[in-house]
Amino acid sequence: MPKTSDILSVILGGGQGKRLFPLTSERSKPAVPIAGKYRLIDIPISNCLNSGIFKVAVLTQFNSVSLNRHITSTYNFDPFHSGWVQVWAAEQTMAHTDWYQGTADAVRKQLLQIVSARCDYVLILAGDHLYRMDYAKMAEFHWQNDADITVAVQSIPKNEASRFGILKVDGTGSITDFAEKPKDPQLLETFVSRSDPEQPYLGSMGIYLFNTDVLIKMLTNDRNSERLDDFGGDIIPFAIREKMSVYGYSFEGYWRDIGTIRTFYEANLELAEENPSFNFFDQHNPIYTHARFLPGTRTRSCRLNRVLVAEGSEISGDIIEHSVIGLRSIIGEGTQIFDCILMGADYYGYTKSGAPVGIGKNCRIHCAIIDKNASIGDNVIIEPFPDDAVVDNPLYVVRDGIVIIPKNTVIPAGTVIQPEA
């Protein structure tokens, strides 16, 4: 039986991340902070390390500086360990002069590095999902079925089928058909793979395990007239048509695609619940991140209810409910915060304009995301917007009804952000 040491993991850094704007205006999607102290990229890398996969490459292209800095400062193995976590940046070469044209094209442009890694299997992962998964179990499934390609799949509700690549699986687990984000109800009826009427479909999780020789052949197949630039839209359907051995590995655990402001917001706030569906408190399968030397958080005269608080914060507010408070957060006296995500700060002190970083006194903030290093003056009010609201203001952005204060923004004292009457 092969071993997980024979697997190379390739994590896709994603495109421009427009649906997560403005959180991605200065950083790539995998670099977006989550749960107060982590970044999204920490999830797949930690899953790899916990699964015994120690050769990990992260493909980057857009706004990659902060992601590169985080990876290189966090994931350093000792000299007696054969593993590594590397950043493979998009680059111009004699063979390729353009940017990545899709998920599969990104891997195609790094085939030289993949071959140099000398691994028999390549695990393709996304850098913007929240889940905990033992890839070793998926690999065992792959080997037992003598598969060319294995796709991780999960049951999908009827009302969400159009958001996913939907797979048809037979009784042996072999994938017989694939449709990318189908919207035709008649077509969907042919893709029912489960007896559960509420979740009759199987959707691709964007996790693929390839035999390396199969992957290389598909990405360099000169006789193929098709452009195989995307794994979901091109590679998997092509493999099925070519009668390759493609299997679906069923994963029943928690999994969330952090692709929009709404899903990012909801996934974070779920972590503040008493019994969250995804729990960072797991001593056997921890989520790793950059080691920091910060003091414990200090609170004064503030009521906290269902709040996840990171270290290094100074909280003097009145009440905070159902919120995530990030690293180095400063919250002034009398401030009330409800259903919010505060990403905290990279430093203590003042912005370039001289405003103090953090949230001032006697503010009332409801249903908002405050990005890093923001300065919120005293007596600021932020109220929720309708769910379909879209607003672009010099000081704030509204997406999916959620007010977002971009990174490094200064909100003057007394500002009121609320829907127009």
C-alpha cells in the first residue's frame, strides 16, 4: 500500500476574490483572517500536516504578498524533516507568458515543480474552505479502488445544487456523469444519487486526488483539441468521457466554501456559538497558524455573551454579543457590539493620520465586519442594511446587507452608517 509521504498537496490560491471584496482588496482569498487569529490558508495546510502529508505547495497570483509572508514565517520544518511548505508564484517562462487561466491551468504551469517533487500522487485543494478532513482516508479509498482520480463529494440540498458541480455516482462509487452548476430542473433529476429527498445530490468539494502520471498526461495531451483549464468544468468531465477510473469519496463532516461575504460572515459567527459545527478546540487535529507572543486579553466592566476573543486585546465596552474579536482589538468604554466580526490589528497605536487603532467609546455597532487596523471614532453608529443592499461609500462597503469597514479605514467620531429612511 502506498503512503501519504507519496502525496504532494497543491493548494490553489484562487483568483481575484471579487465576491469577498473589499476583504480581498489588499490580500488574496486564502490570506483573509478567520476566527480571530487564523487565516483561511491555515485550514488546508493544517489538514495536510494532520494527515501525514508534508510536501505542500501553495499556488499564488493575486495580491499574494501577505499570503507569502504568512506562509514563510509560519510553516518552517526542522532540518531533520524531509517536508516543506512552499509558495509557487505565477511567473512568466519561455513556455508560458500569460497568467493562470483556471484552476487546472495553474497546475499545468507548475508541472516542472510537480515532477521535481517526485511524488506518485497529487492532491489538489482550495485555499478558501473551512473544514477538517483526514486526507489519508481519502487516499486509502483511492488506492483500494485503483482509481486514476478521486473527487471528494458531499450531499447537497436541492436549493443549493446550482452552486456546485453535481456528480452522478453508481453503486460502486464510480462517477458516471458530471454537470457544472446545473440550473435545468430536468437535468438535475438525472443526477439524483441519494435517497434522501432533502439532499438528493452529491456535489464536488473541489478536492481532487490524482495519480501524478494521469494528471501530467491530461494537462499535456496534445491530441486533445479541448482547453482543459479548469478541474470542475473541464478535467473531470473529460476524464469521465475518456472512461478513466474516476471515483467519488463521500465526506460527511462539516465543510463550508468561504466564497462570499455572507458565507464568510456566517461561518465566523457560527464559531462563537456554544457548540459550533466546526470546532477549533481539537487537540488531536489542531489548526496551525503564525506563532505570536501576545499578552492575554484583558476585559473591564464588559458583558460578553457568545463571543470568540483572540489574544492581545483590551476590551472596556458595555456589552458584546455573538461576535468574533480578533488579535490586538481595542474597544472603548460604553461601546456595544452585536453580531460583528472584528479582525483586530497588526500593531498597537495609531494610524498614519494619527487616529487611534481600534473602536472608540460609546459606539453601537451591529452586523458589521471591521477589517484590520481600522480606527472607529467615539459615538459611531453602524446599523444593519437589508440583505440585498449593495453600497460603495468612501468609508465603507455594504454587501449582502453587511457593513464592511475596509482595512486601514478611519471612521470619524459621530459617524452614522445606516440605511436611508
